[in-house]
Amino acid sequence: MDKKQARLRRARKSRAKIAELKMVRLAVHRSNCHIYAQIFSGCGTQVLAAASTAEVELRKQVGNGGTVDAAKTVGKLIAERAKAKGIEAVAFDRSGFKYHGRVKALAEAAREGGLKF
């Protein structure tokens, strides 16, 4: 089993629980260069809001997308976009990544922005 398969195996359990609860889900994905956040509907078929360091406006602000500061910016932005759509409570899906570093920074910034999870 390689690293990606192991991460996806870890993610499967939390995603199954979130699907069972039919909650709106804040999913995070990180790569070496960027971090991405998407809010999915309760059924999991629609993306309600999204933010990432790959966006042109954020690339001008942040520069390097693979930093903790970039993750904090994405967290604040996803919280703003979710509030604009009327979403206040979400389930946090860390996609099998450790709750540490950039993933943790994004989650804390989203909480500060007003999302509850």
C-alpha cells in the first residue's frame, strides 16, 4: 500500500460517518504547492463553495501556496463564502491528512471566520 492509498483508506471512515449524518462537509486537500477547501452538500453531489491557493486573486496575495499563512487565508475565505451561502455548521473532512500544520491552520481560520464544526 502506498502513501496515497493509505491516506484514502483513513479518509474513508470519516467520510462514511459524515455521509450517514447527511451533514454539509468541508473537505480539505493539500499538495506540496497548494491547499484546497470545498464545501459539499449533505448528499455529497454538489459543491456549494470552494477556495484554494490556486486562485488568481489569492496567488497575488499569498505568493507561495504551500505555507501555513496561505492555509489561514484560504480558511478565512472559505468561511466568508460559506456564510454568504447561508452555511453555518459543517463537518470537517481532513481527507486522511493529519490534523497538523496547514490543515490545522485552515480549520482554525475557518472557525474564526464563523463556521462551526
